[in-house]
Amino acid sequence: MSEIVEKVEKALDTIRPYLEADGGNVKVLEIDEEMNVILELMGNCGSCPMSTMTLKAGVEEAIKRDVPEIKSVHAVNVTAPDDPNAKLPFVN
């Protein structure tokens, strides 16, 4: 299983610069026996109303592209776009 974790981390490293540029990051919490990845969105990613899009279009795509054994990717703290507690991104 450690080989799969390494592959997932390597896939995440390809998108981390983009997450970090917006003050966020992602952490692998678990990869279960069914090959489901459980993540935590960190920093701004954890409270951003676009976190669902980031998870699906960025994080999940990168992982599944590089680690085809992975069946699904979930985050424990995805913020819904209509969440009143979501922090809107700073717009200048």
C-alpha cells in the first residue's frame, strides 16, 4: 500500500503549486482497501466555495490520471458553494 501512497503523493505534487498559490494545500488522510482516497483540503482550500470544483477538476483528475488503481477521491471538508460560512476569495 505504501507504493500507492507514494504514487498519490507524487500526483498531488503536480498540482500543489497551484493550490499553494491560492493559500491552500491537500493532505492524504487515508487510502482504504477499496482504493478510495480520503483527503483533507487545507488552508484556503478548506473554506473556499470553489473547493468542490478544485477537488473534482484538479485533485481527483491528477490522482486518477497518474494512479489508475484509485477508484474514487473524497475530501472530508469540501465547502458547498452556497455555504454561508464559506470564505469568498479575495478579489482586487
